[in-house]
Amino acid sequence: MAGQDEGHAYGPPWGFPEGVPCWADATLPDLRAGKAFYGELFGWTFDEEAAAEGRYTQAFADGQPVAGLSPQLPGQEVPPAWVLYYASPDVGATANRIREHGGQLLAEPMEVGDLGAMLLGWDPGGVLFGVWQPGRHPGFGRVDANGAFVWSEVVTRDPAAADAFFPGVFPFRARRMESAPGEEMDYLVWNVGHRMVGGRYVPPADAPASAAPRIEVYYAVPDCDAAVRTAERLGGTVHSGPTDSPFGRMAALSDPQGASLSVIDVSTTRGEPPRMEP
């Protein structure tokens, strides 16, 4: 997970190399309710919905952009969900690679004013993701800090498809995380250069429906247990945790509208990180 290397090696002012997660937003039917939930959960503040961007709302932590809340678009009715965006220098070229590797496009490459360009797609196993080509908006203004993005993992029941697709579309180098004795875990870590930028996880066969194909995004909190209590008080649902790990104390939850994400306190760790295969 993030934080297991030399630290904050990307993001403004250095820019986001191709394939690095550079933005995340939640598509929600009720933006007002979303702002109330996430504002209290993470302490976020929000800008005013921009009519030109379909009432799209940015969230800020300590004055830096860390996420977006997006209304559901007509004709693109998908369940409420968090969407992770990977950086690209050319969304048109990335769209071609998505098609070549068996993926589909939910939203064709489009310009977003002078902010940048984007697309939305699915991998062959049904994992929804986005691609962002920065213009005036580079993406995250803050990562690896409380209230900010810290990690992501593709959750899929079709690992062969994901393992062929994502490193074919983006410059990912895959490394397998070794399982603990007596434990079977299918988890890959993707690197861009020397930086770990995401994982690929296969849930166990008896996992609940919340483990549907998706990219799980992790946002950092100073106290995982307190965040869980806040989420439940505000009408959210806790799917697992809080759980201790070598990477932090974490929990998986969904907001009252059904969009799922995870929270993690990276300052509270327990145990040694699993070994990585070369």
C-alpha cells in the first residue's frame, strides 16, 4: 500500500505519470446529501456546483482538492459509486488500448472545458474506472494525508482478465503479495516505476455482494473507529472492520446512497507487511 516506499513521489507540483491514480469522484443521485455525509466524515469543504460541469462539486481538505461529487448523467445510469481516474497524456490513445484489450467505454473521450479531458470505461470483468488527461486541473492537490486519497485496489472475480487488461492499458508492473502461512490470498500490487500505485484483489468465494467488481478507493482518517461511528451515525453501512493490518487500521463502508469506499488510519499498524515477490 501507499506509504511503503520513499513517500510522496507524485502529485502537484511534480505531476502524475501515466497510470498513476490522479483523481476520484463519487457519482450520486443526491449531491446535497453526499456533501453532508462526506463533509462530516472527512471534514471536507466544497465549492459551489458548476453549472457548466453539470453541477459537479469539488471537495477540499485543508484547501486542496481531494475528490469530486458528480450527479448521475442522463443516459449513463450506473449505481452510486466511487470512480478512480488514472492519469493519461492522451485519452484518445488510452481509449484505443482499452478497446484493443477487450474493455468497453461508458463515456467516450471528452473535453471538460479547459480543465482536461476524460473517459469512463469498464475492464472485461466489469470494473468501472476513469481516465483523466490534465489541463488546467491536474488532479489531486493532496494525497497520503488525512482526508485525502491514499490507496486503491481492483476487486474482481476475474483476475485473469484484470491482469491482462490493466497492465496492457497502463504501464503497470505487477508483483504478487505473498500469503501468510495457512492463508490463501490472491493479491497483486501494481507499480509505475518504483512507486506502488494500486492493487488487484480477488475476494473469497463466500464474500458478500459488497465485493462486486469495482475499484475500492481508500481515504485516510486520523481514527478509523471514530470514522466508522460517524459513518453509521450518518446512515452509512459498515461492510467490514475496523480491522488491524500492517498497513493501517481500516474499514470498508458505503455511504447512505450506496457508494462504497474504505477508510484507513495509516498511523495505526500491526504486524509486518507481507513479502513481495520480485
